[in-house]
Amino acid sequence: MSDDFRSGYISIVGRPNVGKSTLLNHILQQKLCITSRKPQTTRHNIIGIKTIDNTQFVYVDTPGLHKGGKKAMNRYLNRAASSAMMDVNAIVFVIEALNWTDEDQQVLEKIKDAKVPVILAVNKIDQLDDKGSLLPFLAELGKKMAFDDIVPLSALKGKNLEPLEQSVRKLLPVCEPFYPEDQITDRSERFLASEIIREKLMRRLGQELPYGISVEIESFVEEGSMYRIHAVIWVERKGQKIIVIGKGGSMLKSIGKDARVDMEKLFDTKIFLELWVKVKEGWSDDERALRSLGYTDV
Ligand SMILES: Nc1nc2c(ncn2[C@@H]2O[C@H](COP(=O)(O)OP(=O)(O)OP(=O)(O)O)[C@@H](O)[C@H]2O)c(=O)[nH]1
Ligand SMILES: [Mg+2]
């Protein structure tokens, strides 16, 4: 191992939907975290580990910090993201180019309290029609706090990620790696399977429905070269159950098929997946129900 091997923890934080999970997936060059066009996709802090010659980056993807929503679930998401700012070596604060909002301002205040070095990642630059307005925007951002660096990038297109990673490396201490070099996360395959199913639900269902949905893996069994997985999709009302199942079971079938394809890629094995939809009224505003569904990491 080289004398200046560095390792450390880096939290990726920001308001919902700015592209935190997309960024981590592209840094890892693997789809570990789920993403969607809807805010509040990520519900748990998820570690993504990248080990190269002289560095082990231990990134933490976090739920989007947000204001709206008063349910137990919203409190849980904000608590999870806030807790991830403590005891890390660096924070990557993700925002959207040319779009500084009140929620970004609130995230900034929290970050200042954390007293950890911060790199600002200005994401989605591929979307800009008017590239000329980026420089003045970056100059304004530079006045908001003493960022260690400001890096405009596109997580989705994998553009300018290297300068970000180089800046992050500079903030990590000389230290032995925490994890074996081939490990990419500390989460179980069981957890990752439930997330993949949730992603398909987030992506396929209409605006409001996904927030009342949770996925629980009832059994996860290795049978020869195949995983047999049974999962329950918990919804809050009977009407939601009907929507998730779809006409003649069509919606559930597509969700199952999409999830299976992704699982086969991630786990590199054949998957047999069975999905059930069940109703648990008001679970997303019930602290105890949240805990029983695995929302316990903070
Ligand atoms: N055009 C463009 N879209 C992006 C980029 N990065 C992310 N997106 C899109 O933005 C949406 C949100 O991405 P996510 O990675 O799920 O965002 P997030 O910050 O993790 O969101 P939460 O988990 O809800 O907090 C998705 O539709 C992504 O495809 C980018 O660089 N360019
Ligand atoms: Mg996310």
C-alpha cells in the first residue's frame, strides 16, 4: 500500500431531486442507489465504497433534506440526512445549476453547523441552454460560504466527475482502508432487492402514490444458482392496492419484470421474484410502523 493511502467518509447531501444518488452511481460506475424523477426517492443513508490505487472513498448517499410534509416519514428522512453530516471527513453539497432555492439555503445552514469541509457540486449542467450564465451563478455561490471547491458537473452524463473526486481526495486523511477493496456497500442483497422494487414503483406510479408505499422482503433464499425472493408491497389504502396491481395484474407484472432484470444484473444470478400487495393503514405517519418496516437507522 502506498505511503499516502487515504481513506475517509464523504456525505452527499442536498435537497430532494438534485441528483445525489445519480452522482454516487456514476462515481461508482455501478447502479447501487435508486433514482427517479420524483423527490424523496432515497429513504435511507446508503454507503457506496470506491477503492482505487491510493484512496478509499466511503460515500454516503442520503435522503433529500426538505421542508414540506409533516409525516413521521418526512421527519425520518430529514433526521437521516442530518445525521450523515456528522463525523464525516467531507461533505459534497449537491445543487442544480442556475436554480438556488429556499431549501438549498436551509441545507446550507445545516452544513455550516456541521463544521466539516464542503465541496459544492453544481449538477445538471447538461440541461443549460445558456452556458454563459453559469459563471456569474458560480461566482454568487462562492459568496455563500467558504467552500473548499465548487465543481460544475453532470452526474447523469458523467461529466466533470474526476475533478470532484480529486478535490474530495485532498480532504481525506492518510489512513488505512476501512473496507476490503472489492466491497461496494455495507448493505445486504436483501435490502438492495427491496430498494430495486421500490424504484420501479416510484417510476411507474403517479405523483402521490409512491410516498405511501414501502417494500418488505419476506423471504430471500438462495437455491442453486438462483435467488427466490418473496416481497410484500405495503400500501396505505385499499384504493392504492388496486392501482399497484393494475388491470388484470398488469401493473404488478411490469414492476416485477423490471425489478427482476435489475436484480439479475446487480446480483449476477437468476432471480425468481414474487410480489404481494398488502394494506397497512397510515404506516407512513406511524413511528412504530416505520420501525417495523426497517426505517430504523437513525
Ligand atoms: N439532465 C440531468 N438530469 C439529472 C442529472 N443528475 C440527475 N438527474 C435526474 O434528476 C432526477 C433525480 O435524480 P436522483 O439521483 O434520484 O436525485 P436525488 O438527489 O438522489 O433525489 P432524492 O433521493 O429524492 O433526494 C432523475 O430523474 C435523474 O435522472 C444530470 O446531471 N442531468
Ligand atoms: Mg436519492
